[in-house]
Amino acid sequence: MVYWFALALLCLGGCAQPQAETSASPFIERMEQERAKLESLPADADLKTRFASVYVLDQQPRMRMGDIMQSDLSPDEKSKALGEVRAFMYEQDPLNLQVVLDHLPPEGWYLRSRYGDEVATTAFLVVQHSNLETWQRFVPVLEPLVAAGEISGPSYALMYDRLALAEGKPQRYGSQVTCQNGQWVVLELEAPETVDERRREMGFPDTHAEYLGGFASMPCQ
């Protein structure tokens, strides 16, 4: 199975890893409580409050999986814990997306100048973790918002690359990599010799080689 990763997570308030646990059950219980909290919000709850729960439900399972992969659990324990967290994540992601779509502003996106960084970032993360149809819908919407300062260039580039690969095209900014034979390798890349130029234009703070170097400490199996 091939997994796609983007090294730079968009985190609000930092990306501290959850405390290690030998079982995913306590974590799943906490996530189910957060889900219940979101579902119990009144219809007139403000976006910041609603999206705060969506952010937790989107990001915490992904951070938990990274924590498990880097833990000293046995292979069987890792496999079991990852399976439990992944099952919750796959169930929750469409629910998060529905919240984002249900409250989508008439202008077509959550402009951070109007709705704040927390809401805009959460909406981006949820769409980033959705599906081909949703990427096809929003990538054209997000592109002009980069120049307007309503979305960061690297954020747009991450979604562009995911869409391109999903459509069978090469990625443009080199954000998506996979683990093959114990090594991290970049997935198909358009004009590799000019990738750093394209990354600079989008505001990436690092070269592509530096970006890939950041995966050296991540487990690859």
C-alpha cells in the first residue's frame, strides 16, 4: 500500500505529539467525546467554536498515528493501534467535510481576513484530507486566493499536488512522497530541475532537497 505524506502539517498552537499509550482505546474514547461535543452544538454556534472541534477531530488522529509509528510498541501492537485510529479517522473525515460544506460562505471559501486563521486553516485541512471530487472543486477556487493573501502558497501547493497525482499527472511542488523499500522517495514530479523555482514562487521556506531531508528521521516501513 502506498501512503502519501506532506511533511509540513498546518498546526494551530503547535504540533505536540500526544502522550504515548500502548492501546488506542483511550484515544478513541476521547475522540468520540469530541465528536459528541461537536454534534451537540446548537445550530447557531459560531464558526470558531464549531471548527475548533473539527480541527481536533481532523488533526489528533493523524498526530496519533505518527506517534504510534515512532513508538517502541511491538509490530503487532503498532498494527493493531494504527488500525483502530485509522478506522476512526476514515469514519470521521467525511463528517468533518460535511461540516465544512454545510457552512461554506457564499463567497466560496473561508477567507482568513473575514473568518480568522483558525477557521480558514481548519477548512483547508479538512478539504486536503477529503477526496478527488472535493479537490477538483476547490483547487481552482483557492488558486487566486494565494495572490490575495487569503491562503498561503504552500497550502495551495499541497492540495494542487494531491489533485495532480490523483488525476494521474505529475505533482508540481514535490510535496508528496511515499515509502518504498525502506526509503522515502518523491512521487512523480513535473520538471524536477526547476522544482525549487516553483517552490520559491509559492513561498516555500526550503528547497526540495531540504524538504526531503526532513523525512530522514521518520519511520519508513
